[in-house]
Amino acid sequence: MDFHGIDLNLLVAFDALMRERNVTRGADGLRPPPRARDLAEPIANALREIESTLVRVPEFVPDAASLTFNLGLSDYPVFVLLPSLMESLARKVLGVPVNVRAFGGRDKAVDLLMRA
């Protein structure tokens, strides 16, 4: 395709400008010319179509997923929350490993997060 020197990346900037109607605080009073207003909706629609074509988020299928849950919990949630969580997981997703690391105190929690 020949777009006669049109940089398609600029269409994304154009779309953002037309949606926001704000380049800087000093330019708030500026209005787009009629041609820009005419192009705004078709360009926005085209960009959404391109995005939906190129950026596909795969459907999550729990039974086919290869997952491992890593949880860091203090003693209280281990005894109070973990049993019902494990029961719920067993009903919805078969065979998903759950690694639980117990910790005591804020510093240990921060250590776990930093190593994740």
C-alpha cells in the first residue's frame, strides 16, 4: 500500500489530540479545523479496528492453563482464608499448584515481595 508519505503513527497522535482537545494548557482555546473534525471519527474507528485485529488477548481457559499460584500469607490468613481458597480452586481449576510461604511481620512480607 502506498499512503503517499503519510506516517500512520501520526494517526494515533491525531486521535489522542482530537479526543483530549488539549495539547498544552496554553492551547486550550484552540479548535481543530473542519477537516480535522471530519476525520476524527473515521480515524478513531480505523485505529480501534486495527488494534482489535493486531492485539488479540487470548481467551483464558482455566482447565488448559499452566499456572502456579504463589502466595505469601501470615499465620492468620493461612488458617482462615486458605482452606476456602483451596476448596474453590479445586472446584474450578484442577491440578493448579499452590505454593504458600508463611511470614511473620511486615519486613518479611517486603522481603517476599522483593524476591518475587
